Amino acid sequence: MKLLTLNFLTCARKACKSTTLAFPLRPKDAELEIVEADLEPLFIRNILPRVEWEALRTLCQDLGLPQLPPAAPEPAALFAPNPSDPSIPSDKLVRPGKEGEGEGEGEGEGEEGAPTQTLKDLHHVLLETTIREGKLVCGNCGHAYAVKEGIANFLLPSHLV
């Protein structure tokens, strides 16, 4: 299970739906696996506003991963300026091979330049780091959801439904 996925999960019990303690689920006895993936800067830029930053920081701390900054980076901070062609205005710079992608909201924003170390770190934490085995524990009720082969079991026994 990717850490990005875990950032969107909460306890499945009805009693936990109304409390903030049920999010984020805390990993326990987690076996991490790094699965190499191609860097997807546009995906990271677009998903970043949806990520619960404090929950991600807590998760990284619980798993012993490098600490993230106190505040989420701005999408513009994910790319370094591209000084290769000074004749092109900075607002017109587009990364090669990326034309036509990211159409719609925010088109063209943040596509300038090379990926920064912050972008690479976020890619590593969100998309390459996975929980292979372990448990996800609710902070409210204490129920532990088993994770086996990267898949969490969210089926509840009948007495907890």
C-alpha cells in the first residue's frame, strides 16, 4: 500500500466516522518496501493540494522516514527555473515532451525547469514507499487492520459494524 493511499484512509467503524482521532491510521510493525517508479512531476503537483500534510508528516515520523517541512511546499517550489534559453520568457517555458499534458485547471503552471529535490523527496515518500506487511491502527477505537502483501483488509467483524 502506497503512503499516498494511506493518507486518504480512515477507520471503517461507524463510531469512528465522527471523530478526528480515526485519521490518520497509524502503522504498527510495518515492513516497508521501496518500489522504483518513474518521476511524475505533474501528478505530484496536482495531488499535493489534496494531501493532508500533517497526517503525512506524522506518518513519515512513525515510519522513521526523513522529516518533511512543517508546511506543504507550493507547486511552484517543485521546479527549478530553466535558465537554458534566456530568450524565452519564464512564463512560457515548458518541459520537453510534456505538451498537451495537464490540460485544464492550472495548465502551464509549475512546468518550468527541472524537478527540485523537494519534488523528488515527495515522489519517493508518496509513490515509491509502500507498506508491504503490518497493521494500521485506529487512534480512536484501537482496531488494527492487517496489511498483507501490500493490501489492507478493511472488512470488519460483525460485532464492530
